Amino acid sequence: MAPHKDTLFRSADMSLTQLYIANEIGREVVSALGELGVMDFRDLNAETTAFQRTFTQEIRRLDNVERQLRYFHSQMEKSDIAMRSIYDFNNILAAPSASEIDELTDRSQGLEARITGLNDSYETLKKREMELTEWRWVLREAGGFFDRARGQTEEIQQRTSEDNDDAPLLRDMEQHTEQAEQSFSVMNIGFVAGVIPRERMAAFERILWRTLRGNLYMNQSEIPEQIINPETNEGVNKNVFIIFAHGKEIIAKIRKISESLGADLYSVDENSELRRDQLHEVNTRLNDLASVLRNTKQTLDAELTQIGRSLAAWMVVVKKEKAVYETLNRFSYDQQRKTLIAEAWCPTSSLGLIKSTLQDVNDRAGLSVPTIVNQIRTSKTPPTYVKTNKFTLAFQTIIDAYGTAKYSEINPGLPTIVTFPFLFAVMFGDFGHGMLMTFAALAMIYWEKSLSRGKLDELFSMAFYGRYIMLMMGIFSMYTGLIYCDAFSKELPIFPSMWKWPEGAEEGQSVTAIRENGYTYPFGLDWMWHGTENDLLFSNSYKMKLSILMGWAHMTFSLCLSYVNARHFKSPIDIWGNFIPGMIFFQSIFGYLTWAIIYKWSVDWVSIDKNPPSLLNMLIYMFLQPGTLEDQLYSGQATLQIILVLLALVCVPIMLFLKPFYLRWEHNKARAMGYRGIGETTRVSALDDDDDDEESTTLNGGRDSYADDEDGVALITQDIGHGEEHEEFEFSEVMIHQVIHTIEFCLNCVSHTASYLRLWALSLAHQRLSIVLWDMTMKIAFGYSGAVGIVMIVVLFYLWFLLTIMVLCVMEGTSAMLHSLRLHWVEAMSKHFIGDGVAFEPFSFKVLLEEDPVE
Amino acid sequence: MANGWSLIVGLVFIVAFCGASWFLAPKGDDQTIWRSSLILSAAACYLMWAITFLAQWHPLVQPQRNDIRHLH
């Protein structure tokens, strides 16, 4: 078979390849493959723990570098230094050389020490500054206390000496003579001064009062500015307090209490001269400290700015390097031949690219030993890889969110590109709203590049991710809007109407329009229906049938895909046992209903003067009383309906029994001819002996998965042939599975068809809502005239426009999207999607950086 | 002007369009996407139009209103 191109129709052809890489260039090879991003390396050391692997040492080293870089980043954030954006580097994807990595390691080591040193000294200095500032405040405020207290010495003295034995006896005399020089020490009064956070003040006071039973004199004042705590960088409101008390023990107690409550105590001299000196000294020291601080800060900032210029690039480099070693850890290492052996899935179409890349790496390294790429034949199921571009990516995501497609089955993502937005549009049909959506999508596509780099909030980034879906939804909504003849709930009179109001009708009288002879409105609904009394009567019947017909078409299409799948997987029993009876069952009921709807429409019931039958009743009676008719649709109807019902009934047992019994017959035939399942009795193939014979082969590099044959080419991979692919045939299991499938299919035919009625319900709701919105805003505004009218129009227009965007476009759009999503996941995909695939996860730097962006 | 033949004419037109999009789709990696999307879009749009046309071909109800003010 000629190699065909990888398209969205099926997942790409995959090959299991084996790489033999010379040990010296292992890093470079993996790095180059990471840039390509097309290989999904299998883990060949699955039984080995992370610590026992070959390159754990390197990964640890890189972890350390990464931690250092993160530390720089956090430091930069702390001091508000911007990092140079990752998008400003032009050769960001160039692979780093080994020496670059070493250099980077050393450099970040040195830088870390430097930054830590600077930071420590900065923090120490900051702390010192805080203490000095507090001390200054204490000195200032305490000075005030002392001055005031001096005037009140007498009072204090009296109060403290009442229960004091060694108070001077002649205190009155003393007072009069020595008042000016009287000091507190004479009175045996000590004091404690300090600073305490304001919110603790109340507790502090209470505790002091209780423990000292009121034997204290306390003064406090608030510091007007906030004190910055250097550890947390937060400002705290604090109070200065000074406590006078009598006796050494009490003073010591106060000290203990205040320290336990987080107060900082400072020494204050009671002599005002000394105090002034102290204050002066503190001020000088503060000034010195400020200049030192400024210098340190400047040096630190300069250093960080310097780092910030290349930090993003370093982070990327380290991330890549780590990923490379993690991948290398998946390889097995041949001690004797000094080669690394890797196994990887890759798209067959990329093999050429891989080979040439490996050749390049080899040439650059100047190695004579080439890197060998081997394709291995295997019975393992390859991973599913669907190549997408920026247009198809979001559509494929819709499918992948439901399940990973089986390898090489039809990818529902391809038809979803059209059906998803179209079914959305059937529910969202309004020309105006569709236009708004299209413009929004076009804007996002136009500014794609700058938007994809910026940080977006969650809702908007979702819309941005689905911008191409939105574009398609908008375009189709415009189309369906034209069909429904709705633009912001108003009519669009493009063609002359097929209805005409009769002449001479009187006001307030109910009039019925007359049809223009032989003329049908050519495109979409006739605009004359807008604003009529019975437009719902007509549009409901129309939209209901539209939903059924659309649903029938969508489901039939999806069911046909199951035929293509069965053909592709070469299982004719799925065609005969599932597809054909299923199709007959579905068509003889709902295909017939569809036909009846169209037939009923195409008959001119008025001119042949017959009663049009109700199709719903027809369908119900078709099953309840086959052969009886209410109103005849066409001649021979009763017979045909009986035949169709019988056909549908016959299909059920066929679906139920054909496939399981065929499979059993096939299985028995194979066994009769002597075939056994692999691993059933004896191990037949060399592929499977590695588990049991592990001990005996340890000489050859343990579990290493190759062995030289006489031919020298047979390369046997490990654990190929194990896994779920060789399940034993169990008839009961197959039978149960088929019973479930049959019951589900038959019931689902009914429920899924009914489920498509949501198209009608949603489009009806959307239309009604936009009419109500218009009537509540713009219609009122048009009722006024003059200046009031202008103001009303402007104000109400804004209201209307805002609500149109918020409610009709965003809210209704989301709900229509979810319904369309459900119709795809449940109604359509249940008809053909197998979805037991394994996703292809290539080792790719691009994916790595997208998942964990550096910013 | 527009009668039952419109459906056939429309169908012929759409089939021609589908044929054209099959053969004229830009070559390259995205050919499949072009083909499938254009053909499916055309089919879906035709279906929608045809259903709407059929629904109005032999209408069983006529528009009615009582707020008419001598439109004609």
C-alpha cells in the first residue's frame, strides 16, 4: 500500500521504532528529538524506581538549579523587578550545549550565594532600622511623659506610698524644697518603656492590671506612622508605652509580661539632657543606616535586573535539560557496547525527518558510529495521534474530551468541524447575533498573536481557545438567521412575500392573509409571519419537523460511519450483525417518519380537499394498532406500515444473536484446527520469555530488550505480546455485551430522535427572548418623541445592546453550545465511536513549555 | 417564480458545488479538511433551506393579525 498522508479523517499511521544511540551523544540526540516533538518514548525501566535510574544525579543537579532560578524569580517579584519576557528571545528553541548547562549551573550557584548574602544583610539592616525607628519614637514620646509626669510627681508619690513602708517620712518638706531635682529613683520608682502592636494594647493593659493589682502608672501614645516589619514587608500600627511602678520585682514582672506579649523594650534615660543626646545619636545612626540600606538595595536591584534579563531563557534551558534526562532515564543502557537503546512510537510519515535529524546530530558530533533507527513489527496497538492545526485543534479537543479514538478508526473530529457549529446555529439562529459572534471571533483571530501571549481570565481564554469554532458558529448562525428571517428579532424582507393582506380590512378586526397564487417564498421563512397572532402555530410545527429531519440526517450520517469503520477494521460481522440490522431498524421507523413529513409537506391538502393526517398519531398507531389508520396519508399505507414494523422487529433478534454466535463459531473452528491463544498453554514465541527467564539473561544487561540472533537483525523488544490484546474468548461476555448493545441501540433510536427536539426548543426560546428584549427596551423608546425620545433611545439602546451581548449572545450561546456538544457526544458518537485508544504523548519541548509556561 | 422545481434546481446546484469543492480543494495537508467541510456545509445548508421551503410550499395555516392598519 502506498503511504498515504496523515489527515484528520483517521489517526496517523504509527511505527514502533528502536533507536541505538552512542552513549556520548545521547543527550544531544534526545534534545534534537525533543525539538521535533514526534516521538513517544516507551519506558523501558518501568520496574526501576526513580532513584535507581541512570541519570538521577543529573536530574537532581538540575532540580537544584531550577530551585535557584525560582528563588531569583521570587526575589524579583518581591522587589518588583520585571523579568524580560520569554517572547523577546528569538532563538529560544535552540538546544543548549552541555558546557552551557555547566556554566549555567556554576553561575546560578554563585549568583544564589550573592543574592542570599545581599538579602540577608539587607534584612538585618532593615531590622536594625526598624528598631532604631521604634527607639526614636519611644524617646520622643517618653520625653513627653516625663515632662508631664514631673508635674504630677506628687500625685504619683502619694499614690504609690500609701502602702509603702519605706516612704520618706517628711515627704511634705522634701516636696517643697527639692521639687525641681526630684527624681523618680529617690522615690524608688522604676519604669519600663517600649513599643507594642496596637491591637495587643488592650490585652496588655488588662494583664498588667490584674497581675500587679493596679500598682502601676501607665502612659501610652499612638505612633502616627506605621512601622514596617522587614520580614513580612507589612506595616503595623504600634503604640509607645511607659510604665512606672514601684519595686524591682514589679519592674521585672512588667518586663516579662511585655516581652511575652511581643513588645520591644528600649532604654530611656530619665534625665532630659541625656535623653536629648540619645535622640540625637539615634537620628545619626538612622541616617547612616538609611544610606547603607540604599546602597545595598541598589546593588541587589542591579544584580536582579541583570539576572532578569536572561532568567526566562535560563528557565527554559533548565526545563528542557531536565526533560531530556527524564527521557534518557526511560532508555536502557548496554554496558558492553556503550549504547543507549530506546523504543518510541512515532508517526510513520515522520520517520524520514527523524532519520535526517539524527544524521545531523551525528555529523555535528563528528561520530563515526551512526545512530540506528529500526522499525519493529509489533502486535501492540499504537497510540492514537491526530495531527491538528490551529483551526482544527479546538474541534479535535471537543472529541478528545469525550474519549480517545481507537487507533485508525474514523475521527469524528472531521465532520464535527461543520456539524457542531451548524447544530449550534440551528438553535442560535439570528442574523444579528450571528454577526456579533462572527466579528468577535474575527477580532480574536486578527489579534491572535498578542492575545495568545497575554494573560487572559478563564472565561475569555476559553472563548479564545475556541475562536475558530466561534467563527464557524457565527457564520452558520448568520445563515440560519436568514432562514428563520430574524435579525435581532426583527424581520428581513429580502424577497417579496408570498402573503398579502386583504384590502379594506377594518381596524381591530382579525384578518387572514391571502396567498399569492403559485408563489412560494424562495429563501427562508416568509417575513410576513413576524408579529402575526399565529406565527408560533406555524413556526413551532416547522421547527419541530426541522429538528426531527436534522436529527435523522445527523444520526444516519453517524451510523454510516460505523460501516466505514467496520470495513476498515475488516470485520464483516460488524456490518452484517450490527450495521445492517441497525440501519434497517432505524430507517423503518424514523426514516419512514422523515419520509412521511416530507410527503405530507409536498401534498397540496387544500386543493385536493382532504384532511391532513397527524403524523404523531400515525407513528403511535403504527405500533399500537398496526394496520389501523386515522386519516390516510396515501394509499397502501396500512400494508406498508405493517411491513415496516415487522422489518424493524425482525432486525432485533438478528442484532442480538448473529454476532456472538458467529464469533463463537469462528473461535471453535480455530481451536478445532489446533490454534491456541498466546500464553494459553505454552509460551510459543521468544517474545514472551523475558519475564520467566529474567535471571538467566541478566548477563546480557538484565532486562534489556534485545538479543542478537544469527542474522544479527532480529531485535526483540521486551513485553511486546503482553497486554490486553490476546484476551481469551468468552462467549458469555460477548453475549452480554451484545445484549446491552442491542437494547441500547433500539431504545436510543427513539430517545435520541426525541433528543433532537432540543433544536426546536432552544431556537424557539432564543427567538422569543430576543423579541421580549426588543419589546421591553427599543419598542418603548420609539414610543416617545422629541428630546425625551432621543434620551430614551440612547439610554435604552445601550441597555438593549448590553443585554443582547450578555444574555442573548454569551448566555444563550453557551447553552446552545452545550446542547450541541451533547448532541455530538451522545446522539452522534454513540452510533460509531469506539474510542478505546491511547493518546499519543510525544516528547516535545513545545508541549512541555505550553503546559508549564515560563512567564 | 419559486415552485417545486426550485428544490431540484437547488439540489443540482449543491451537487455541482460539492463536486467542485472535491476537485478544486486546495492541495496539501489540509485537502481533506477543505473537502469535508465544504461538502458538509453545503449539504447542511441545502437541507435547512429545503426543509424551510417545503414547509411553506403548501401551507396549512395562514398569517393572521388584528392590529392591521391598512398595510396595502
